[in-house]
Amino acid sequence: MMLKNVVFPLLIAAALAGCAHGPTVQNDLPNSLTAHVNNDATGTMVMRGANLYTFGNEHCESAEMKASNISMSSQEALSTIPLTPGKPLTFALTTVNAQGFKGNWGCSVTATFTPENGKRYSALLQTEGDNRTCQMTVTDQDNRIVPTMMPEYSCVKTLAGTVKNGERHASSPYVPGIRVVR
């Protein structure tokens, strides 16, 4: 109950302050990944947030927050980040909702893939069932699904601890030792 009373006002304050950071969306940038979030949370007082994290490897080391946005919109193009062709990218997309009396919920998916030179990629985190689960799909500029490796657990921890990829959790994302890139 204490967490619910703290997180919701923080999300509201951040939204009113226009809290968004990270590179802008550039859908035509070669060697890049554009992150999108479709969040189906419902209710009369819904505040939605999304985050994009990258990691140094598939073991979740060297975490960096690349983008963050808090809004009322259910569909967000979050950010476009540059990629290094041939170098595996491990990243996570998260969503967090303050749903008034329904509580504060989030969902996170971590994936790894190896980008090819000259390609543009899009990652979509889609929540389902009023944010009870989520899944991520990565596609290339020709809208072909890109094979990814998805571990059982997300690299993004919550205040409640480790969560399974794609499962709802009742707290805010928390990555110890994370470096925020602005």
C-alpha cells in the first residue's frame, strides 16, 4: 500500500513536468532500433510510462537507460537508438502504469539480437489483458520478424525483485547501478 501511495503521485508529477528523455524517433536512420510501446491499461486515472534499457551483454551487465517517457497515450514511439552492425544488442522495453485504485503495474521484456549493416529495426512491446502480460516483437525495415533470444527473466529488476519476461509486476522498474544516458 505504501508503494502505491508513493509511485502514483511521482508518475503524475513527472508527467506534468513533461518527463521524457532520450534520442528522438528517427524511423529512417540506418543501423538503428526504434522502440514502440502499445499499452492497453484502462481506467479513469491511467498514467503510462515506458523505458528503453540496453545492456553490455546477455548477462544483463552494464545497464544504461536510453529513453524514458511518461504520458497518457496508449501508443508511443519511444526513441531511436544507433546500433553497431554485427554486435549483439541486449535490450529491454518496460512499461509502468499508475491505474488509480487498480494499483501500479508494470511489464518488461528483454531480448538479444544481432543487427545487420544498413538495416533499420523496430521493437514493439505490446501489453495484453489490461497489462497482465506483455510481449515484444522485433522487425526489420521490410516488416520481417527478426529472430531474438529472450531469456526466462527480464534484465530489468523491480523493487519487488526479478520478474519473468512478459509477466505483470506490481512495482516500478529498478536497475541497480544503472547509468542514465541523456
